[in-house]
Amino acid sequence: MRSFILLLSLFCTTSHQAYAALSSESSSTLSGSASLPPVSDKSSSAPSSSSSTFGSSSFSLPKLSSTLSSLSKSTPSSISASAASSSVTSSAATATSSVSGTVSTVATGTSLIPSSILTSSSSTSTGPPTEPLPTPIPVSSFAFSPFPSPSSDAPIPGIYPVASPKNPPPVESPGLVPDFAPAWTEAYKKAKAKIAGWTLEQKVNVSTGVGWEGGVCVGNTPPIEDFPGLCLEDSPLGVRFADFITAFPAGINVATTWRRSLFRARGVAMGEEHKGKGVNIALGPMMNMGRIAQGGRNWEGFGADPFLTSEAAYQTILGMQSSGVQACAKHFINNEQENFRTQESSNVDDRTEHEIYAAPFLRSVMAGVASVMCSYNLVNGTYACENDRTLNEILKGQFGFQGLIMSDWQATHSTVSAIEGLDMTMPGDITFNSGTTYFGGNLTEYVLNGTIPESRVDDMATRILAGWYLLGQDSPSYPKPNFNAFFPLDPATNQHIDVQDDHAKVVREIDGASTVLLKNVGGALPLKKPRNIVLIGSDAGPAHIAGPNEFSDQGGVDGILAMGWGSGTAQFTYLISPYEALQARARQDRTTFNWFFNDYNQAGAANAAIQQDAAIVFLQSDSGEGYITVDGNAGDRKNLTAWHDGDALVNAVAAQNNNTIVVIHSVGPLILEPWIENPNVTAVLWAGLGGTETGNAITDVLYGAVNPSGRLAYTIAKSPSDYPAQLVAGGVGNQILNITYSEGLFIDYRHFDAANIEPRFEFGFGLSYTKFNYSNLSISKVGGPDQDTALEANWAKGLPSPSGEGSSIALWLHRPAYSVSFQVQNTGKVNGTEIPQLYLNHPASAGEPPSILRGFTDVALCPGEEQTVTLTLSRYDLSVWDVVTQSWIRPQGTIGVTVGASSRDARLKGKITM
């Protein structure tokens, strides 16, 4: 067993104790570590001078002065770059302690519904009080022993096959658990051999970025001997700052397809483009939960349910890494809002952490993900990038993660973060272009003075190089970076390589499949050769000033909205607006085609809609990362209403046209109550953020070339106060803003169900141009070879399962345990795809929400066609996290099974009895 041994007292309250306190029945106190001033993520501001070159094999950013190399959060000064030019005694090393701050009691391992979910609150909360800066406590030194080498059970054909990232299992393999351990073992062997002859400085350098703008990518590590260094590049939807690339649909759009094949296809295509540009680590996918409807970066992720998010992350990573690029699961963990993100403590109980927020990262580890990015915020009073509980105990320990953990950009807060689990600091400097670093020369000093053992630096370097070998990037044929993120017009570094291939087809398919039909009265859709139509709203048209890349990092909107803003964006090589695509389609029917793009001239819009066969109104709502503010929205949205007075625009048009169709491009939920029940609003399409093919895809759906099959990945409420968690505003100076996840397990639809709140449109909802019928539910236990009968028998009795290294990804826990079969028939008149969804209904004693998603698939059927569908449930799917034994256990009692078309549209019901 690996261990971290603190020789002298480091923290008043360790992160593990903080978790235990939050899991107790009594009220708890937590700390708020002090922070540096707020920093931006990888912003696109251009430097004033030419970029510097990569470092040499002896590269080291200037180290801190001995008086400032403590772990206090003051911005340090820089001095000589020599790692050994001055000594730093062990007594000079200090660490930040925890200090008490009031935190509300949250859900426990035996809790029922929190009373907080039964009361409503305003859309923006001022939140709990901030906490003062902590007081450093001196420490001596740490001991380190590495985590065990990867290991696995014997292969089981069809259940547990040996796999490699370059050759993952097919997407059509439900219940299959790929074994990446042999591939990791070989990668570790090569990595250890590579670093065996390296000096301490060289091993430190591989963990230290060269600094902001120190290379051609947003993150770069220096070359060391024949190791070329690494190129790390955004974003989760395309190669940021590069040309001749594809701007893919946002994560939230691929999630609303509910199709694993499209999760995978998007991952493959994005991986191919990153590799083609010479990227080693693509900084995605993003898998933070849509806990807050106003959350600025929700659109980068996969929605508000941990199972849907986990499956989307899993398939995306398998796809990306099959193309040869290292994926990066981010942001670990609890980074669910932008406001004060670098100085807020997300205070989360242990059970909620495991069952909701850590679940997608667990699934990412099972996909063989090569890297994980820790987040800006604090978790239970300790920064996420120096949090022993989350990084070491959960991610590297319970989840058995073998790859590297990198910081988000400027999210490293100390040198001792290395012993707390951080393997790489990005971009290397403490703040952009500061010339200082917590790693580099300082990490070398900490090793030389005995504070951090060299074995830990060996572990860091091994993990970093293992991912490089795991993906075969040591091959001479792997492309070198051929673009320049900071100077795209530099002919010496940007080769303008075209990596788009035929990926527009993937984009258009995802866009069509992700469009959610929310309302369709009297067969208003699909359109049937209308004599005349009018498009209304600026969102229908192209940017009328400077093209689709008018705003840096898409920090603004002019015309069609096809992605949010921030570091999770990419440049549009082209962008098809609805105006262009619909006009071309209308001409096939000789339809008279009109448009009116002035959002605020509602009288003019109403007049344009008179006597039109259909008036199609386009609405939008944007958000993004907090370093950019758009129209007063500092990353997070100020409210949940349509931009540009969209609600009034719809009502003005509907007053003059009884066939008003609304198309919505939005980063997340909107309140639709001002017009949704207007009888003249006959149809509503939720189109999300579709990327380059947005206009073509919405045209496909409007005219019926694509039958909509998208399903909501979050709940659309009737009022902002109906949501269980609200944006926490405020934050003062350098103090810590406490954000308590008091709703516990009851996020999104789980809260609506538990509190009996009627949503406007529930999670999983979506209509079709056809109808489907469900029948013949059957539930059976799954047997098979090489069953671990003792563990399974104990689990069936409700006894604790083993805990320890890799315990949460054990084969016995994840292999199929139960099979759920039923039939689905297309009873309509056109081809269509249904998305059957499986929800578990735990007994009240389990303390779980009334329904939790645990299965889904997609079924394409011709009219009259019927198909048998089989979904599997693992013991992990049926388990809850026990905070006392730190293991997955089966709750006592009978577990209900509901199969239906949404979280509230139950078609079939059954039971699992142990």
C-alpha cells in the first residue's frame, strides 16, 4: 500500500478529516485556504513581443527566493534560475493550514431528503460568508511510496478483454469492461527506463511547463535529450487558436443526442484533428456537472446527470485516444460556477462527491484516460490542485488512476502540491509571464533539502512519460506541432495544415440528432412546402459585421450562436447560419423567403410575420468563462431569460401569426413561461450550440429530412427558484467564498422529483415526428464465467465491499449483474429513433432520490417495426457510497426499475429482488 507520511503536523484539519466532518450528522466547520488574486484561464490576449523558444534539457524557470519559497500565497519574486544557487532549509518550507468556517450540514450516508430542497430560493444567492486568510504552519519533510503498478484480473472474452487506447472495444459493446492495465504496464516500463538516466533537474523539468507563451501551444513542456516535450492544447470542441480545423458541436449538444455512437464519433474526429496539428494532450473532455442552471461553462460539459455525463465522457475519451492523442478529463473537481472560481471553496459531503461529481472521472479512468486536470477552486477548504483527499485518496487511490494530474492554468498554489498529488504545473509560471514557478528550481530545492523525496519526482516523471508511451507518441511518425496558438500568422511556426477531413458530416449528424422537439401542435413540423416563410431574430442570420470569429475566444455574439465563450472554444473555419441553409432549401419548393433580423424592433417583426405560412423566430442565450464579460454576464448568466428581449419578440410575432415556430440556441435552460402556452406558438425546437453546420442541421429537422430524437440533458423549470442550487454571487478581495452543496444528491430532476415540483420540460424529454410503444419488460440475473462469488455474495447481503487501491473500478463491481429487456415498436408513419431510458427507484431507506438514470440506448425503427432492447445493470449501478466503510454497498430492500421515454414518462415498471 502506498502511503504519505507527514513527519511533523501539517494541517490543523486534513482534507480527509474535512470530508469525514461533512459526512457526519452534526454541523461541521471547514477551512478556506488563502488564494492568489483571481486569474484568468488560458485567455487569448496576444503578447507584445515575439514568443520565446522551448527550454533546453536543463530548462528551469527562475526559482523563488528562500524567504518566499514557503507555501504562503504571496506572489513570489524571481531570482537566479540555478536550482542549487542557494539553499532552502527545511524549516523555511511552510504549508497552508485549514481554518474554521461555518458550513451547513449536508447529506450523509443514511440521510433522507434534505429539508433544503423543499424550499425555494432566488436565482442568485449572496452565499455564505467569506473566510479570512489562513495562518501557515511550519513542517519538516514528507515520505513517499508510489502507488502499486497497474494490475488486472485474467481476461474474460466478451466481458473483460485486454485493450489498448489505440484499439478500444467497439461502441456496440454494452456491459463490456476493457482492461487497459497491460497497456499501462508496458508504458510504465518504458517510462521508468527513460528516466533512469535523467538527472533530478531533468525529471523536474518534465513536470514544469515552460511558461505562458513559452512555446507554440497553450501549454508546453521542454525537450529533454531525445524526448521532444509535450504540446498541450484546448479545447473540448476543437483545436483552439488553430486554422483549417472543425468547430464541433458543444459537449452539451452531443449529450442531448443520448447516442453512444455519436459520443464516440465526435471523440474520434476531434482526436484526429488534434493529432494532425501535433498536439500531444488535448484538454478535454470537460465533465463538470450542470449543478447550477446559470453556470457559465455548463455548455462545455454533458448536462446535469452523472450517469449520462459519465457515458459521454467514457465514449469521448475512447474515441479521442483511439486517434492517438492523450485526452484530459477536467476539471477535477467541483468547479460548477465561474464567479470567484479561484477563491471559492466547494464544500461537498463524501457520499455526494462519489455518487455525483466524481462519477464521470471514475468512468474516465475506466476508459484509460491519460491525464486529468485539477480545477481552480478549493474543495472543502483545500485547493483542488493540492488536495490529498481528492487527488491521492480518491483519484489515484480508489480509482486507480495511472496517468498524470496537471493543474489548470495558474491553479498551482505551492511546491508541496507535488506531494499532495499534482504531477505537472501549467503553464509553468505562477502567473502569466511572471518568470516564477512553484516547480522548476523550487521543486529541485525541496528535494535537495529533504522536504520532498526524489522518489515522488520519479513518480511524477514516470506518469507524464507513461501517457506519451501509452498513446504511441514516441513514434517518429507522430506529428510535431505545426501551428502557433499565440502567433497564428507566423510563417515559421504555422504550416496551416488542413485537418478537417470529412468531419462536417459528423457535425451535421450530431446537430440533427441533438435537436430536441419540445412542442409540436397539429403537425406544425415538419414543414410541408410552405408558400412563404419568414425568419425573425438576429440568431437566424450570419454575423453582419466581421464574420464568425469577430470576438476573441468567441466573447460576444453577432448573429447565429453556435458555441459559448472562453478557453473551451475554437475558430470557425466556416459557419452556416439558418438564413443561408433555409433559403437554399426553400428554393427547392419555390417558397417565398423573407427575413427580419432586428430583435428590438418588435413592431417591425410582427408586421413581417403577417400572412406568412410560418414565422420562425430564433432566440439565443450565451455564457462562458469568467475572464470575459458579455453584456454584463461575467461568465455565469445573470438570469435565465432569452437574450435581446427574445420573449417579447416571440409574443409580438405570435400576435400576428398563428403558426409561430421557435428555434432556440442556448448554452443551458431558459424560462419559457412568457410564451410557451401561447396557442399561436405551434412548435419549439431546442437546438443548443451546433458548431459549423448549425444552419444545415436545423434545416434538416425543420423540413423532416431528420426526425428529431434529441432528449434534454437537464430540466427546464417554470421558475428559476425551482432549481435546487443557485449561483452564489459575491466574494471579497483575497478571502474565500464558501459554496455549500447542501442539496447533496438531489440535483436537477432528482430534486424536482423529490420535492414534487412540476417542471416545464423534464430531464430526458423530447418529442418525435412519430410514436413509440413499449412492452414486455423482463429482468434477469446475469451469470457467466469466472464470477467472484465471495465478493458478489457479500455485496448481495449488503456488506461493505473491499476498499483501497483501484477498489472503485474492480471488475466484479462493474461487470453486468442484471439484464433488463423490453420491446419498442414504432407505431407511427415515419422512420424514427427512440431513446429508451432506465431509471432505478431505491427504497426510501437508501436516502437516494426517487429516480436515478442508470441506462439508455437509441433504437432506430421503420414504421411498424419492433425491436427487443437489452440494457445491463452492474453492481456499481445498483450501489450507494458508504462513507463509514469507504466502499460501495447494496442498499437494503427491493430496488424498482422504470423504463420510459423520460425521467417522468414511465412506460414499464419492474423490480430487482436480491
